[in-house]
Amino acid sequence: MTSLFLRDLKLAMRAGGGALIGVLFFMTVVAVVPFAVGPDLNLLSRIGPAILWIGALLASLLGLDRLFQAEREDGSLDLMLMQETPLVLTVLMKCLAHWTATGLPLVIAAPLLGLFMNMNEVAIGATMLTLLAGTPAITLIGAAGAAVAVTLPRGGLLVSILVLPLTIPVLIFGVSAAYAAVEDPAPFLPPFLILIAITLFFAVIGPLSAALALRAASD
Amino acid sequence: MPISLVVEGLSAKRGEDLIFKDISFILAAGDALVVTGANGSGKSTLLRVLAGLLAAESGSMRMEGMSADIGHPRELCHYLGHRNAMKRELTVEENLSFWKSFMGDSPGGAGIGIEDAAEALGLGGISHLPFGYLSAGQQRRMAMAKLLVAYRPVWLLDEPTAALDASADRLFATLVTRHLGAGGIVVAATHQPLGVEAGELRMTGFAGVAGELV
């Protein structure tokens, strides 16, 4: 299983793997916001966590459709479907590798982009923490979408449309936890714990439904 | 205990049409079966059904004589399809070592080392190259090396020797013979002779025409 994780990481890092495309997109989205909103520093710091979360959400949707499609195109998926290893575990491991290659860089890039948005250190820390807890859920939900669209040659946009509604709770609780850390009356812990619960929930549901979809899609 | 592959009354559909029906055979350890027939007669479909990648419309397949408990017969099979299941971006060695550790060995045998497998296919010394740098024939041979690095008693081969030159053909025939000699089972769909003693299953094609075992 670790061999699958390492292989997927290597593939993401090699030429054409596209691990850094997500971060670049994330930076582009967040960097243009101050130009559009104008130099109102208070406003920027107020909308900062939300903008960071929207950017991270869109960036993690990017490249999700290739999760299984690349495996299917070269025939590797056939062999994965045949193994003794439960397909659910294979999918979970692929999700972990995908998140490490595309989600984790977003979390690491978040503090820098927080500076662009004039966020203070507490807000930056809280946003990083919520991104760390929440972005795995997006990948896990996305795995199910990617599995459904695996046979479609241009499934990219379809995957995003399928996945986006399901990621709304992640966005809501992620942003509200990040705000709760800076704004006094609201407690940080309840929305943050719900965010973690969502991630754990989709860690079970996502791979399970993706495995079912992959079995059904075999042709 | 020698194993055997038992297939009973297998039929499969593509869309609404039956591609084949009532295919039954028993292959004991050391047996090979060559599936022949025109393009579109259902050779690949049969192999994919045997590999558990397509649901059979009716009928069943099972492995007999396995000492250990297995979930599904497909777990004891190697499937070499039209596509090589190797990543162009990774080196040959990375590809093969991934499949070796990911697939593991079926009970009753052990895979050989990666460099040994490359040697056996006549391509020793180039396993440090990215898979994408190799020629089509070399890629095919390296895909065959997968059969050797992880042990599976049953090999399902879909036109294994397309894109291979004559010497590689003979090399592959030796590998198949050695596998059969070690008590393996081979089912191959092919247009060219495989170069080994084998039963022949001639697929006659569309719409409810049964294949006949010659």
C-alpha cells in the first residue's frame, strides 16, 4: 500500500504530474482579489479567510478528474480492480497521495497568501488549521465524483459540478471556524470539530462510493 | 496440490447483444488454452470476464485445488491486456517494483527480482530508463516482465505478442512453457501461434453463436 502512495507522489512530482498547478491557481485567485476589492485593508482582512477558503476549494477541485482516468487510460486500473487488496483501501491510498501532492501545498501556501489579504497571525493560523482539517474532505468527496466520470473523456468540468454541492458544508464550517478564531463571541471549537467530523465521515463514504462506481464502470 | 480452472456455461453481453454463450472448459495445471477468432468475435470480452473485469451474463468460473482461501478467482490471475499498465513518467524499475509490491505473490509461488525479469525478457540493463523512452516492442516486453515479478498461477493474455519481433516471440514462448511446466495455467487470445502445445477455443462471433472447443 505504501508503494502505491509513493508511486502516486512520484507521478505527481514528475513532469506533467501537475502537483503545483493547484498552488499556482490558488495564488492567482487570491492575488487578484486585492486588485478587485481595492486597497481597503480592513475589508481585506475581514474577507481574508473566506477568500482563502474559496481559492483552496477551487484549487483542490482542479486535477481531481485525473485521479482514476490516468490509471484507466494505461490499463493500470484493470490490475488494481483485480487485486486481493480491497478496492476501497486502494482508493483511500490514492486519495491520501493526491491530497499530499495537491492539498498539502495549499495549506503550506496559505500563510503567504494570508499576508496578501492583510490577515493577522491568529486569523492566518486558524485558516491554516481549518484548511488542514477540511481539504482532505474535498479530495475524498472528489474521488467519488472522479470515479463516476472515469469513463468520460472530458469529465473534468462534470466532476467539479458533481462535487461542488457536496463540498459546501466543508466550506461553511471551515470558514465559520476560521472566523470564530478572530471574532470574540463565536466559539472556535464547535465548527472546527464538525469540520473534522465531515472529513472523517467522507473518509469512509468517499472511497466506498468511489470503489462501487469504479466496479460498475468497468467495460 | 495442483490447481485447475473450471469455467461453466459462461456467457456475456456487450450492450444488448450476447457476444458468446455456454462456454465451458476445465484447465488443469500445465494446460494452455488459445482463444482464436475473427476481430470482434469476443476473445477480449472472454478474457475480461475471466479476469473479473466484466460481469458474466450467466455461468461461473472457479479455481479448484487451492489450499488457501481466496476471495475471487481473479486474484489468482495476471491480466495482460492491450494496454501495458505502466507509467511513462516512471522508470521501468520504478514501474516494476511498484507492481511487485502492490500485487504481491499468490500462494504457491514467488516472483523473481526486477533485474532478473528484465533479463528474462532480453532487456537487461535498461531498467533505469523512463518507460516512455522505450520503443513499442520494448514497452510490451517490459509489460510482460510484470508476469514474472509477481507470481500468479493463471495468466490471461490478450494478444500478448502483437508488436513483438520474431525473437521476442520465441522468448515469450519459452516463458509461457516454463510457466506451464511449473504448474501454471495460460489462457491467451491471439492471432499468431503461441509456440506451445495448447487447446484451441474458436470464437465464432456475434449473437448467440456458441464457441466450440476443438
